[in-house]
Amino acid sequence: MAWYIGRRLLAALVTVWIVATAGFLLVEIIPGDPAAQLAGPGASAESVAAIREQYGFDEPLPARFVDTLVRLALGDLGYSFAKAEPVVDVLLRSLPPTLLLTALAFGVEVLIAIPLALWVVSRGGLADRLLVIAAGITASIPAFLVGILLIYVFGFRLGWLPLGGAESAAAYVLPVITLGIPFGLVLARLLRTSLLEQQEQPYVTFSHALGERPWSVRWRHLLPNALLPLLSILALDFAGLFSSVAVVEVAFSMPGLGADLLLGLRRLDTALIVGIGIIAGLLVAIVNLLADVAVIAIDPRVRR
């Protein structure tokens, strides 16, 4: 187990390096001059040159790349000139609301997927086909389009919920629905397939032969065994939700990493973009590691 965790942690470090490299090169590919944006419109060439020298924009690309990697290796995420504060302070302020929205959407996903999959398996036929169709449709629609539609219907036309922001609990309803329902339907489709596979196992026939009620067989025996192969998928879903939250936060004008990432891209803020990318990469690696360790701890066949 220790050797396995060590390998996964090493893979996480490689992931962080790849993310940092990709974020750095992304800023270089985007056309524009961060020094000119910092100086503002109408700034003199001398002012732009001074800012370029102050932040090291005038250094060669390889030198700046090496400086970035050395700084990250020392645990320094750098200074965000777009936010006028260290990147660590930006992340400490913006990460909690993003994680909260991700956790709420993940909870809604699971609450939708489990009962729906159990109901579809018990009903079959038309309900089964409708779930497959609904999951396919929702998976193909971008989250921000769903969010805009919900804002228009429930916020603008009906006035039932806030149009955006995060001042109250009601402001989280539409963003959570925007993320939770599509992910929940897709997860329900996967869980339904796993449930159907488990129904063919001998322990199900034995439970029915003992006179156990069908709902008890599904909840006590079928569901735990069907969820076990999906733990890794649940981890990927959490990571996917975390990535989608950035887009939804912008659509609903909510505070979080999404607005910071958009600002960093507009201002070509390398430190901010790389910092957000590293946090996202680490979160994905940690969640996947926890899911794999849980599978190993639960299932003795995997341990062997």
C-alpha cells in the first residue's frame, strides 16, 4: 500500500509539473503584452518598459520558465499583478467558495443518481430508455448554456431566484442544479448498467430465495456492490465538476476561481493562471488517490 501511494504521489508531482508548463506556455501563446495592460491606455513607452523590467517580462522565455519552476519548487506561487497580491492569498480567498459549490453539486449528483438508477432497474422498459436518452442529451449541452437558460426562466422571467452572486443560500440553487442534474443523469446511467450486471450474480438469487424483499435486496446488496466499481468514476466526476464550476461561476457572477482564472487570462497573469492550474491538478490527483485507496481498503480482491 505504501509503495502504491508513493507512486501515485510521484505521479501527482509530474502532473503538477505538466500543469505548470502548460499554464506558462498558454500565456506565451496568447497574443498581447501584459506590461502594456498594466501601464494602461495612453502610457508612454518608458512606462511600459519600466513595468516590463520590474516584472521580468523582458527576460528570455527559457529564463522565465526556469525561474517559474524554481520558484514553484520552493513553494512560492508568485505574485499576481492582476489582483495586486500574492497568488496564495488569492487562492485562500477564492478556493473555499469554489469547493463549496463543487461539493453541493456533487451531493445533488449522487442524490439524483442512486434513487433514479434503482427505480429504472426495477421498472425497466420505457424508464430505462428515457434515462439513456436524457443522459445523452444533458451530457451534450454545455453547462454555461444550461445556466443561462435557468437564469432567464427562474431569475429573469419568474423572479423566483437571484440572477447571480452569492449573497444568500438561494443564490446557490441555480448553479447547483446547473451542474448537479446533468452529472447526476450520466452517473445514473452508469450505475444502472452496474446494477444490471450485479443482478446476474448468485448472491442476488440466493437473497430472493431466502424471502428477502426486492427493495431490501437492491439497497442492501445490489447497491453497495454496484457502487464499488464506480468509485473511480465518482472521483473523476468530482474533478469534472470542479472544472465546470469555473465556467458556471462566471455565468452566475459568483466569487471563486472561475472569475480569477478569467481575469488572469485577460491580463496574461502567468503566476495566477499557473497557481490555479496547480491547485486544480493537485485536487484531481488527491481525489483520485483517495478513491483508489478506498477501493483497495474495501475490496480484498484488489488488495491481492
